[in-house]
Amino acid sequence: MSAAPVSVYRLPGFLPFLIARIVVVFAVQIQAIVVAWQVYDLTRDPLSLAYVGLAQFIPMLVLLMPAGDLIDRYDRKLILMLSWLVEGLCAAALLWLSLSEAAVSWYYAVLVLYGCGRAFTGPALSSLLPQIVPRERLAAAIAANSMIMRGATISGPVIGGGLYAIGGGGLTYSVCLVCFLAGSALLPLVPVRYAEKMQALEATAWTRFTAGIHFIRTRPIILGTISLDLFAVLLGGVIALLPIYAQEVLEVGPTGLGLLRSAMAIGEVSVGLYLSMKPFNRHVGLVMFGAVALFGVANLVFALSSLFWLSFAALVVAGGADMVSMYIRSSLVQFSTPDAMRGRVNAVNMLFIGSSNELGEFRAGTSAAWFGVVPAALIGCACTLTVTGGWMLGFKSLRKVNRFEDASPSKAA
């Protein structure tokens, strides 16, 4: 009889890696809610929320592919540390802007630099995790990592809204700065035990940059997975509209906004806790389609609700569905990608995720300015459900995939 597997939390290096991620995610969540609130409070224009997303998305669009190439060629842990320090510098700049009562255009400029740091953070994090835990524990590590990160997003927005109500931007950005520095200081404690030997990459930069795109394009399961998430969240996400809902529809103020931002995280962490203890590996394709459809229905309920408790509950359900989708998507990508290509493949994946989040904020803000906040949310939910049905018909191999191992390079070949 084989020995029982060691708990993923007891694997060397995994716990300090999680702690570092927790404090940084805590800072990211606080900063996101405070920047959105400040910018909208300064302008009272829904388009300002669109510019918040666009300012972060443009540098990610430009830098993600070079970032993936560097991550595959150099020390991933060092690159991650430097990217977190850049984000800490942005928190310090926002602190100064808040105390000096600067014009809103300066906030957009800082967010551009923040987007540059995030272009390296996402691919480096995703590529580093398989070097910390063994392959047979990777699915459980992904679930545990996702669950704990979402746990940080529960406290982050709530405390962020409370800190802003107490001490304004000066207090909240100071906390963000400390968290970014703490996360960077913890990374040297994370040993890298499962990194494969560096391989000589293609001679030209263009060939290296496009290798991740070619890899994903030739694997319909992976292409369908990440493109489904892209369009479902890009067209149907409601997070960018929460400041308007909190002020004008539900009338709950910054503290209520923090609770709404945390509602999805509550659903995510509850489902993630279950998945970390009992990760599933059957009918993953159908389960993912069902989760994305549930995400769209829950957002539809939120869009129509004028009751705070109902809106909160709908976002909890949407968060739980999103966790299932993210767990499947992350596992499929990690299981199918060789270590030597993880930086570039994860860069493309992060480009899709960044498009769905930051560009989705731009889409939501412009739609709210054109049609009103409630019609914009309804249109987005209808688009999510339409995309889900279309992808089920267009990506039959994804719908039929049973186990994560079915997406491995050998199975794909």
C-alpha cells in the first residue's frame, strides 16, 4: 500500500509562497477599490471607470509577450520580486497623489506604470508554482492557492472601504505599500525544487514571443478554455459597475461597496476550500461550461436587484461559479504546458485574463455611460450566456474532455 500523500500545505516552500501572495493580493484588492472610488468621486463620470481599466490594460497588452520570454529565460522568482516592488512604487505614488489632492489624470499615469508591473506578475506567479510543488500535487496546489487568494480578497475590499472611510487615501495606500514590500521580502524564503533545466530557446525574439501563441492555437482544448473566460468576463462582468451600483442603485456607500466586492470572493473561497480538500477530475469540460452559464445567470440577478442582500447573494453565487471555472482553466493550462514554455504560455493566458478584466472594465464603463448602468449590466449578462452556448457548439473537444490529463502534450499529439 502506498503512503498517504502529504498535505499540500506541508510541501517545502508552498506555505511561504502562499503567505507572500496573500499579502500582495490584500494590497491589490485594497488599491483597486480605493482607486475606483477616488476616481469616480472626483469625476462623477462612468467613463472615468473605463479609463481606470484601460490605463492598466494597455501596458499589459504591450509587455506581456516580452515578459513571458524573459520569465522562460531568467530567474522567475527574481522577476516576480521586482514586479512587486514596482507595484509598491505605484502605491507610494498614489499615496502622494492622494495627500496632495492632485488631478485625476495623474492617477491614470500611475495606473499605466502599475499595469507594467502586472504584466510580469501574472505569468511569473503561474510559472513559478509548478517549480515549487511536484506534478502529482499540482491540482491540489492550484485549488488551495486559488482558495486562499480569494480569502484575501474577502478581507481586502471590506477593510479597504473601512480604511478609506476612516483615513482616506493616505491610510489605505500606506497599507498597500507595506503589503507589497512584505510580499517581496518573503520570496527569498521560497525554495525552487522542481524547476527543469533551462533550455536553449529560439534564436529570434519574434519566434520566442509567438511560441506561446502557436502552442495554444494548436490545442483546441486550451484555446477554447481561455477564450471562453475572455469573452464571458469581458462581455458580462459587473465588477467595474459596483461603485455606481453602491452609490446610485443600492445607496450603501464605500463600506457597502467593499462588501459587494467581497461577495464574489466569499463564494470563491467557499468553493475553493472544498476543491482543495476534494479536487475533482471527471467531466471537467461540461462542468466548466455549466459554471460559466451559472456565472451569467447570477450576474443577471444582480443586475435586476435593488435589494442589497439579494445583490450580495447573487455575487456570492457568481463567485462560486467563477472559482470552478478558474480551477479547471488553470489546471488544464498547467497540465498541458512543458516547463520550458510556461512563461510564454502563461503570458498569453494572462493577456486573455487581462483583456477580460481591464478591458472588461472599459466595456462596462462605456456601456453604462451610453445606456445606463442597469441596461449595461443586462446586456452583458445576455452576452455571457450567448458566448457559453456558442463555445459549447464550436469547441466540441473541450465539451467532451473528461480528465485534466487529456490535455497533456502527449495526449494532444
